[in-house]
Amino acid sequence: MRIESAQNRKIRSTRKLLKGAVRDREMKFLVEGATGVTESLSSRSSVEEIFLQVPAAPGLEEIADLAAEKGVVVHEVSEQAMKALSSAATPPGVIAVATFTETEAGSLLRRPMSLSVILAGVRDPGNAGTIMRTAWAVGADAVFFGNESVDVYNPKVVRAAAGALFHQPFARGVEVAFLLEKLGKKGLMTVAADPKAGVAYDEIDMTKPCAFVFGNEAWGVAEDLLGKTDTLASISMESGAESLNVAIAAAVFLFEARRQRRESVQ
């Protein structure tokens, strides 16, 4: 009878975190790749352990040193073990196990808020992660994942976010209609990105507190939610051009808000 090694048992149990139900039960998720793992270690988040492929690729030794400074256990594993742990087509060489980093929606809503993002049915993990990364880059106060959006701890979201989950405040599983009402009462102008809108995004005064709503990749923001926002805005494009990817559209809106606000204080 073959006896399973302690490391193999550890890898097998850790791999289960690739499943959403297990993540929710354990309140832990996997962080794959040098950027995400480094950001997790440099933040105040709790990193429980790290798996490092040996021999380590250039630059990954520094992660081991940083982990040692933080008192985080590093497991040295083979290439085969790293492939077993990773969900990526090309295993990243380093993976961390971190505890959930979200903030409860009610807690976020009690904070001062000038700029926030609402994902209303964004299903593609790459788009969701990129929007998180962009929100962090512009200094957004919060990102709210509507209850029909992709799981923020999906490995593809985590990879695309490139460490943003450890810095950008966010909440998940939020009822969008309820959220729009609450943000309106806080004095935020709610703006839905809609390619059919007659008002262009750069015609809106974004120097005032505002919340941007971005919808599903295929059908956009649902009609019932459009009616609950203060205004709709589109991105002007050449005739015949396809509508932009939702992550690109979000970047356009968010950096326009950043531009307007910087110019208003000059």
C-alpha cells in the first residue's frame, strides 16, 4: 500500500481552495504569481503559508526572504507539485494561501465616500480583476461586487487583479438595487455606463461624489437597474466600431474622474 507523504496531503488539501464552496467555508483563497504574493505579504492581510517551486525562478528568492521576515512558512515544492496546486496554464512558481480580504458592505457604506465602483453582473474573471486593479490605481474608495457578478476570489480574478485585493476596499454579494439607494442617500451621483446613452462620459461633472455602474459583458446594465441610477453615460466612438470591453470602459470612466478632480484643484 502506497503511503502518502505529508507534503502531498498538504498540496491535495490546499488545491481544494480552487473550489468556491471550499473557499467560502474556509474563508481562504489562493494567490498565484510573484506580484500577487508580494502584495499580500506587504499588506496587512493574513498570509498563512507559501508554496515556492524549487529551484526558484529569478526574483522569487526575494519573496522567500520577505516571507521569513513576516514569519510566514514557506514550503519548497517540485514543478509537478506546483502544477497540481495552480489553476494557470503556466504555473507561476509561487502560490500563497491568504484569508479573505473583503469588507462587509455595511461597513464600507459607513465610511466617507467620493468615488466607488459597482459591478452589476460582470461575469468574466479577467474583466473583474482588471477593474479591481484600475480602481486601486485611481484611488477609488470602494468596489462593490453585485450578487450576480463573478466570485472575487476566483483564481482568474485574483491573478488579473495583480495584488489589488490586498489594497482596494471591496465588498461582494451585494444587492445592486439596494446599494444604489444607499449610495444616493449618501449623496453620490450614480452613473451607469450604457453605450446607448445620449450623454458622453466626459460631459458629466465627476468632481462631485459619484458611483459608476458597469454591467454584464453581453447585455450591459440590466434595464431595471438603469432606471434606478441618476444618469447614463456612453463613450463616443467612430461609427461602426464595436463597443468596448467592460474593463476598458471602466478604465476610461475612472481615469476621467481622476483627471477632472486633479484639474479642479490646480
